[in-house]
Amino acid sequence: MAVLEEFYDIVVVGAGHAGCEAALACARLGLETILFTVSVDSIALMPCNPNIGGSSKGHLVRELDALGGEMGKNIDKTFIQSRMLNESKGPAVHSLRAQADKQEYSRQMRKTLENTDHLTIRQAEVSEIITEDIRPNYEKDSLSNKIQKITGVKTVSGAVYHAKAVVLATGTYLRARCIFGDVSNYTGPNGLQAANHLTDSLIAHGIEMFRFKTGTPARVDRRSLDFSKMEEQPGDPEITPFSFSTDPAAIQKNQVSCWLTYTNEKTHEIIRQNLDRSPLFSGVIEGTGPRYCPSIEDKVVKFPDKDRHQIFVEPEGLYTNEMYLSGMSSSLPEDVQHAMYKTVPGLEHVKIVRNAYAIEYDCINSIQLRPTLEFKKIEGLFSGGQFNGSSGYEEAAVQGFMAGVNAAMKVLKRKPYVLDRSQAYIGVLIDDLVTKENHEPYRMMTSRAEYRLLLRQDNADLRLRSIGHEIGLVSDEEYAKTLDKEKQIEKEIFRLEHTVVGTGPVVQNFLEKHSSTPLKSGLSLAELVKRPELDYFMLSELDENRPKLAKNIAEQVDINIKYDGYIRRQKQQVEQFKKLENKKLNINFDYRQIKGLRLEAAQKLNQYRPESVGQASRIAGVSPADISVLLVYFEKMANSTN
């Protein structure tokens, strides 16, 4: 029977946040790319809270932007409120967060995709991956260790799309099931079509699958809410863009407010009385949910000592009355949802537009991936986003981007790109996914990054623009701006270090006014900046020759001087980290042959196939003593061959 047959360089399956970034990266690098989605209307959909950024997630978006991704630019076009979180804390944890107009975010991303050269969008469900055997692994008799090569995909209609590389970014759509109470619908988020066939093909190719769960709260009618009983949460008076390419002056605008309210003991009592009707506790839901974003019934059970939980009431867009109840996701029955929401101040007369629900979906065990996000046993098959067992739009987008970049590099026969833990939060995220057993949806947090003072969101361009330029996704013009910014920062720091102020009355009065110790002798402006009670901006009145600098450059000067000692210390730690990262390992080596290596360590190393000693050291079940044995063994091997 005749079927449609087409040829592309790269196939991307799924058009959520991961798929969009993957497809754009590949197409912008000149490769003929086709992007599959179950619904063209769901491109870059925000089925949960329509916001981008937040704690640690803001770091990911700015890093993605520095590398040449699209998410930061798109939220700058479509936000309706913007806030910098954690400003009372140190710069390492400052995180930008913006509420999007849900529909406009999707529309603008679709517009970008549709107007990108070399990119084709196709509405169809991919049902199979197509591979060919290329070589066996070290255990020749084991089917599970056979190495295959991707050659394309097939859709449910039987159409075949040949490709040199494939990126899977299926999100929460694989065999998706939406559940609340006794209601169970086999659909994707927002009632969209689920993808019910691809899982079987993946399992047949030896890919290990997990069943995970996430959830979302009810959407409610704005007109039924009483905001006088809530705390208003306005946006920042001065808006900071996500993208380093966005002119800050161009996005200063009027913003909508979000609102804060709280659950109470009455809410919790209704939930406790109906736990037997919750599919989360009755066993109806089989998937594992996210520990750091639990449902409201989960919170009530796990934190019985808390008498209230925060609920943020946030708009879904400028042209809808739907409001999102952040912090109150649930899978309780419909009648219980109505009862519990109405106990919350300001929601006494609430009208629900869409019920809260949990969603179960298939995803992979991500330890099957290399740090490039390529499957170890299927060459040319890459994976990104929630399909990798992570949660969140931002985590998805950065993985999709890196998977897309590395798929493109493979086709172009260029070196792959792997960011390590000292370079980016993206590196921390991917390293955690491929070296640690994640039995629940993975969420990025600042506490996961060992070098977070170096990996601030404000310096993402200085850290990563050169890599984006090298890849080919940052223009010469944008890169030149970053180099100029770097020079201006260095020049101003040098000037401050060599500008001395004396002990005259103007200086002493200034110090007294700011409760700072008076000077007994001359001191450089840089040394004054380091004082906790002072900063670069405050010292302008003592600094007659100060050049006029852009705000983002002045902030870098202040941070680099004020935290100089801590930054130097972290850089020294990075040097030690790099030594282990630079000791590369053969991914096909059989660790059972190393005498003195514990059995568990050998099994784990054979299972994970680490690419460096550093990666091996982060595998659960591999101890520091095991790493010492490895180092001694490979040093002896190296000496014997010399």
C-alpha cells in the first residue's frame, strides 16, 4: 500500500516548550526540520500556570537566552506582570518571574516558528520510531545492549518521515490520563488529544519507561472573586527583561496585579474528610507526583502542623476572566473542589470555569541518556523536556534546546555541546537527570547548584554568550555587545580599585550618614563598595569622575567587587571540579574487570556508563573510595601503555 514518504535532516516530536526550542535551534542552524504536534493550536501551550521564571527557573531562562534560545524573547513580548523575586537576599538567588498572557504567549511562539526558514510544522501523531541495528555493545548476547541508529519516524496514518536525527519532546501527552474524583479521561492537558501509540514502540526498542503525575488547580471566573479580602501583588515599578537582546525601555508598561490569599482550617477539614475520595490516596493514580509542587491534599496530609497555605490568584490573560489558583492543585471530586475553594477568603462565591485535575503520563528513565541528551543505545535519538522526567516549562525548554543543538551537531558532524555544573544551571539540571535516579518529576532549585554565586541570572550572558556564538545561534552583533559589556565592567572595576578617597569632612560625613566606620587613612572606592552597608550606587556622590554606565553594567561592577572574595573561592573549587571532569572514561568499558572495585559500584558504573570520572563520582552507589580505585587503575593503565 502506498504511503506518504518524506525526508528531513531532523524530526522533532512535540511542540511544547522543549519541542519549540529544539526545532528552532535545528532550523536556525540551516537543517531541514519538521516539528510534529497533536494540535497546531497547542504550540507552546501553558496548560498549568501561565508564568515564566521564578526561583532558579529564571536562571534557566536567562541562560537559554544567552545561548540563543527563544523563551526569554517570547515572554518579553507577552508578559502582563513582571517581578524580581528574592531581592532581599543575595544576588545568587535573585530570580525574575513574569506572568504571561497565556494565549498570546502561544500565538507569538507559533508566529516565530511559522516564519523560521527550514522549519515545517505538521499536525500528526507519531506512533513509531524507526531504527536499524549498527553494532552490539560489550555484552553481545544481550538484546538490551544492542546499539541501534535512528532512521526516522512513522505516524498513525502510516506516513514515514526519514531523518538523520530525531528529538523526542512529548511532554505530558504519552498515554495521558486526566483525573479528578471518579472521572478519568484519556486525554492530554486541557482536554487535548493524547498520544497513545508511541510508548509501545519505545518499549519495543528497549527504552525503560516511568509513569509520572502532575496536577493543576481550578480556573475560576474573575467576576466571582472578592479581591478586598486578598493582598494585592503588583508588578515591579521598573521592569527587567528576560532577554539580553530586549531593550528595557521598550517593555516598560502598565501591569496587571496578582493577589494573595490563604487556605484555613475549614479548608483543611473538608480535604481531610474526603481523602478516601481522592484518587491520589485511593490508588487510582499510579504515577509518582512532584515532591516540590504537591497538590493541596498532599500538603494537608504531609504538613498537618501548618494551619494555612498560600494561594496566589493570577490572571490567565488580558482578554479573559479566567484566574489561576496557584498553590491549590487538586484531583479531588468536583463537589469537594467547590466546597473547599469556597472556604478561602475572597473565594466564598467562586464560580469554577475548569475543574482542577491530575494528569498521568509516560516518560523515560533519564539515566538512559548521555549528557548530550542522546540515548546511549539508539544513536541519533535525542530527548528533552518533561519526557525526561522533569517538571516545568523552563526545565523543558532548556533541555529541548540542548537536545536540538546536539542533534544538529551530530548531523553537521560537529562537536557536541555539554554544559557542566560549573558553567550553568542547565548543566546542573542535565547532569542530575543523567547521573541520579529520579523516581519523581525533577524540579530545578538554586540549592542544587554547588557554584550558585558564579551562576547568577544577571551574568548569564557573560558566562554563555560565547558558547551560543560558537554554536551559531548568537549573532556577531549580539556577541560584540557582550564583549563590549565585559570590557566596560573590567575597566570600571580597575578604575575603582585605583581611585582613592581621603579622610576629608565630605567623606567622613557620608560614612557617618550611612552608619559606616570613618576612615583613618585613604581607601579605594572598591574597598568602600565591599562594606556591607554601602554599594557602588551609593558612592556616586563621592565619585566625581564616574562614567555614565547602563544599569546592568553598574550592577555587575557592584556584585563583582562586593563578593570578590567569595567568587575567588568558588573559582578555586571549580578548578578542582574540572580536574575530575577532564578525566574522560570509555563509555564501553566493563568495570567488572577492575579488582578492588566494589560489586555495587561496578554494577552502577556499567549501568550509567559515565563519560568522566567527575560524572562517575556523582552516581548514587559509587563512593569516594571507589573513585580512588578508579583513578589508581586508570593511572596504572596509562603508565603501562607509555
